[in-house]
Amino acid sequence: MKSQPNRPQNPTISAAKVAALRARFERCKEQIRELDWLSEGSVCENHPGTWRWTRKVKAKTVTVALAPAQAEAFLQAISNHRKLETLIQQMRALSQKYLLEAIAGPPRRPAAQNRPKPTLSKRHSALSEP
């Protein structure tokens, strides 16, 4: 009997957990689809009624003067970009959890237990005393 490529015979997480990961991943994709224009940088008011957009280009700071309507649009685009970055981080974490726990891999070493630290020899403990 062939196993499905995405479902190993001995997964370390349950099918319900995989379904929950997939549902969260799909919600992130839907939120990305809802985003509009994107931009990096920051917008601040230079003087009353004048705005500037600042960003890095090839390790140099670049500043552009903006009209109030442009500033408003850039503020929304920058907010959308930050949401996109957050969603991508979440999707990466969900993907890695799935890839490591739902697909069979090589045996892993057991997690290190709380082992007592080795004691210092008399010579070393004398050096650490004030």
C-alpha cells in the first residue's frame, strides 16, 4: 500500500494537528490576499503640512517629499508591508513545524536532560574566588 507523500506512516503529530496547522497556514494566505499596496520605510511630518518618506536603498538613506494624500497612502502601504512580514514569519513557523513533525525524518538525539554541571577542580575554583 502506497503512503501519501504528505502523510508519512509514522508522523510525530496527529492528523488533527496537521489539519490545524494547514488551517492556520491558509488563514495567513487569505490575509495576504487581502493586502493592497506595499512599501518599506517610514513617513513623518517634516513641517506642518509637509511630509517625507524615508527608506534605505543600497545602504543609503533616501528621503522623498510627499503631499498629504501621498503620505496617507504611504502610511497604509507601510502598514500593509509590516503585516505581510508578520504573516510570512507565521507561515514560516507553521511550515517548519509541519516539515519537521509531520514528515518522517532521521532519528533525532533525545533532548539534553538537566545534567549537573561538572564541578571545578580545586585549582580552578581557587582562581574564581575573589
